[in-house]
Amino acid sequence: MINLRQYSHFIAVLESASLLEASRKLNISQPALSKSIGALESYYDVALFRRLPRGVRPTAFALTLEPHARRLLHDEAESRAEMAAVASGSSGTVSIGVGAAFVQIASDTIRDLDREVPNVQFKVITDHAHNLRQALLANRIEFYLGMANNERFDPAFDVELLFADAFVGICSPQHPFAGQVVPPEKCHDGEWIVPDLEEPGRAALDAFFLSSLKRKPQVKVTTNADHLIRQFLSGTRYLSIAPESSMAMPGFRDFGQFRLQGFDFRREVGIVRRAGHISTPLGRRFSQMLSTALKP
């Protein structure tokens, strides 16, 4: 079985043109070095050196093997250096998922970590909780920042809870509901723009209307894209829901808000990992920075 040590022995003999001199540089006995070179020659079934009265001379086979041996040794040294850099947190890739509401805080944190560790690279997926969960399970990301209502009680995940906030109704600022507390029966004929069925906010809204009106809301548009929700709400009578803290974001500031009476669903936001997952040093540092920025 050939190993990298034998290639390093080969290069030492090649550079020294002497088994004796190479054995001194390597701090091993000459017989042990001869045995190591002999193992390489047996492996390739060629003679690598011609033994001379004073030293050795490389054969054409040795000169052919030389660039391959040097490349193998270089790659091994590079791999160790890169592994050490990753272990120390001075280099590597951070692969994360980010809920649509947290793009700005993630962008700011990426900028800060890039200043702290210039060699870091980032892979970022932006989506809603359900799709981020799938990306996490598929090992496409190390963790995600977003809604964690379902994941908190799922043994497949570890969740660091950061904060919770309520959902509010959103509408065009000209809508009669703007600024009001609206009982569910007044929403009977409303048309809603809502997230996918898999999203906890959508499930909670459906459950609320089923319990209070015995029917689900009238869904006009189903989308997880915040920019589409804002576009469809502008100048229309459509209704939607959003986390309260999202209303401070630039895209939502110009919309009207209302309280849906009796709807007390709260979004729980956290950093979500696969259960038992061991983060890289850079991943841990990035999640610590996010946690510090988001915890009250």
C-alpha cells in the first residue's frame, strides 16, 4: 500500500541524488529509505533510480513520476492548511437560509462578518419557513433564520428562539379596515392574499376562520413572495396578514394595518438547525452575530 510518505521519500532522493544524503535530511536510516523507494518501484513495476558508486541517478520513470508526486504532496499540504483555516474560523463558506423578513439583518451581518474574516464566502437562500425547512433537511444550508413555530416541537430540529411577535392584518391605506379592530364576521366577504398552506401563519388564519365562521377565508392569491403581496394589496380591497415587526420594513410602511379580533397567533422566530448538527466555526460565529442583533 503506497502512502504520501513514500512520495516524500522519493522527492528527497531525487533532489539529493543520494540515498545517504536523503536519509539524513529525512532523519531515517538508509535501509529504511531504500525499502521505501523499493516499495514504490514494486508498485509501479519500474526502476526509479540507477544505483551508482556515488549516489543515484533518476530514470525516465522517475522524471515522469516527479510532477505527480509533487502535486500529491502539494495538495495534501494545501488540504491541511485549508482544514486548519476552517477549524480556526479564518476561512470557509457559510451556507444559510433567511426568511424574507430578515434579508436586511442578514445582509448587514454578512457585511460585518466579511470585514472580520475577509476570506469567508457566503451562500444564501431567501424563502419562507416551509421551503427553508426543506433546504435544511436536504443539507443545502447549515441553518436558517426564520419562523420556527413548527420546528420548535419537531425532534428533527434544534431551535434557538430569538423573539416572538403577533400577526396583524394589512390592507391598502384607503381600505375601511385600516386602523380598525375588525371582528371576523366583517371579513366574511373579504378576499385574501395569503402564504402557502404549509406556512404556520396561513394554517393559523384558516383555523381561526373555521372556528369562528365555520369557513375558510376567500383566497384570491396564494404566494410566499412578499413583493407580490404588496403589489396585489396596492389600491385594492384585498386583505392579508403579516408579522407585526415586518410592518416597520420599507416595503410595508405605506400599507394600512388592522387587528383581526380574536386572532392571537404569534410568530416565533429562531435560528433553526438539524438536530445534533455540529456547526463550523464560521457558522457558529455568524449565528452568534445574528442572535445578538435580533434578541431584545
